[in-house]
Amino acid sequence: MEITRRKFLASSLTAGAALTSFAGAFADGAAAPGYELQVFATNWGFSGSWETFAQRIKDAGYAGAELWIPGEPRERDAMAEALAKRNLKLGALVGGGSSNANAHLQEFQDALAAAVAMKPVYINCHSGKDFFSVAQHRPFITHTQSVAVQTGIPIYHETHRGRMLYSAPVSRQYMDLFPQLRITLDISHWCNVHESLLSDQPETVALALSRTDHIHARVGHAEGPQVSDPRAPEWKGAVDAHVAWWDEVVKRKRQEGKTLTMLTEFGPIDYLPALPFTRQPVADQWAINVYMLELLQKRYS
């Protein structure tokens, strides 16, 4: 079906209005000294060089990038140099892949050590597997807490499908067992896992928000971890729910006078829906993430 110029302009105006409506949520309340918002970019789906990526996110207004640390030294050096040249911050991603808990823990610890060596401003962990037991996950948490104390680098565990904190009730168990556990909130995963916007689990969501130090600002819905385009009016309910959750975290950080890091993490195909047979994405991943960057800056800076 052909999209007419009139329809295109109308949808563009609607998207702009949505962004404007989210601006200035805390304009009337002063933040405590020390509060700062830092928004990071993802290279997920980007196929260019480190130099090109770093310049692109610098021009867009990002504070830095959240990245998996390359295993090859030359590529790792190229990544670090591209960021440092532009005064961009590094947030590191850490995880493991083995289905054997002991082997997975070793992979995780090795990756964590490599990340620490890069001196990132924070480390985000894809911790364990959803089928590991609490006993098997315990050393992931205790080890990261020990490393965080030793290095001074904040280390967070992400609410991610397939990982330790894959669902709200399971995460509640870990938060109750480990009072010092700090999390990366990617609540889009929980929306997908529970096929809802979590209105029936307010206590668990509130506890998770109180433990959150880093946010992955992607919008999920009852049937998936990513809406097709957050600018589209049909996703207003999902966008509003996520923004309300983020507001609570920002409110706490503003009161405490602490830095809050956020990542715009709308992903490529297959997180981003594609047209059948053609594999053409239904929206522009980069444009969506820049839209989210501007939304977060206008609302929370």
C-alpha cells in the first residue's frame, strides 16, 4: 500500500507531538547537586568501523557507548581509541554462553576481567541462564559484588530474557536474597515474558525500580520485547507505561544527587519487525534510537 505525502506528514507531526508531550517532566523540581543524565548508544546492528560509529554517536549527542569488549586486541584498541579521541564514555557488556554452569561462570569471570581492564564507567551483566539454580547463580552475584568493591566500577545485572533475572517473580527472589544486588532495568523483557504491562505485579516492579542504577530504554509490549516504532500512536500505552517506570528511577536519582546512565537500545531485525520475503525493516533503527535519545534528554536532563 502506497503511503501518500499527506499521510506521511501527518504521521511525522504526530511523532513530534509525542516527543514534545514527554518534555520537561521535572522542570519545576530542582535536582540535588551531583545528579546527571548520561545517555549511551548501542552498536547493535551497526556494521561500519569504530571510527565511523564513534563519530556518528558523538554528532548525535550521546555521552558514550555500551559495548561488548572485542576479544581481538587490535580491534579492542581501535574501539578504545575511537571513543577516547571523541571524549566518549564506555559502558561494558559482560556475559557467558555455556549451558554448563561452571564453564559459564568461568567465561563470565574472564569477560568481567577483560571489561575491568578497559576502565568503563559501568559494567552491565548478562548473568547466567534462566535454567540455572539459585545456588549456581550465587557466585555470579558475589563475584561481581567483590569486583565492584575492589575496582570502584558499578556492576549491574540486567533483567533479560534467558538470563538470571528473566522474569519478575524470579528476580524478586534474587532481590530478596541479595539486598546489595543492583540491576539494569530492561523491563521490556518482563512485559514480553508476562504478556502484560505488569499491572498485576506492582510490588515487584516497585522493588526493581528501587534497585535500578542503569536503564535500557527500549519499549516492549505484551507480545514482544520491542514495539515496531515508539513514535506510532498505536504504541502510546506501552510507551507511557515505560516512561512512568523510568520516571520513578529518575526521581530517585535526582533526589539522591547521583548519575543515571541510560541506553537507547532499539535493535535491528529481528527485534525490529521486517516485511515478509524482503527482510526490509518496517522502521529505521537509527532514527528510532535518536528519537529516544532526544526524548530522554528533554525529559530528564
